[in-house]
Amino acid sequence: MAQITRAGQNRPREYPVGPMYSVPGQMAIRRLFPLREFEAGDYILTFEARADKRMVSRRVLFTVAP
């Protein structure tokens, strides 16, 4: 699952993601985000991955310029 939240807000948009390929201990994903759907500003992209009872997440700050 991927979420994009505008900085300073609490309502993320959720996007499904699926693996391009997966091998034990690794997974590659790809998701295109149409930035024209976003207003100019700062956003936080959050990815989460789960395997069994383990979960890892990564957050990336990005800016959409006018």
C-alpha cells in the first residue's frame, strides 16, 4: 500500500501497489503517480510492506512545483 499525504494534513490518498517481482527477502514494486492531480505543495509518500508478522515502512518528502 502506498499513501500520499499533503504536508500538514491528516487525510492520505491511498494507492494499491503490486510487486513487479519477488524473491525471498526482496520485492520490487513500481507505481506511477499522476502529479497533475496534485496541487503545488509539499507531500509525504509512505510505502508499507508486510511479511508474516513483520512490517516495514518508508516515508519520502517530495514537492510538487507549479
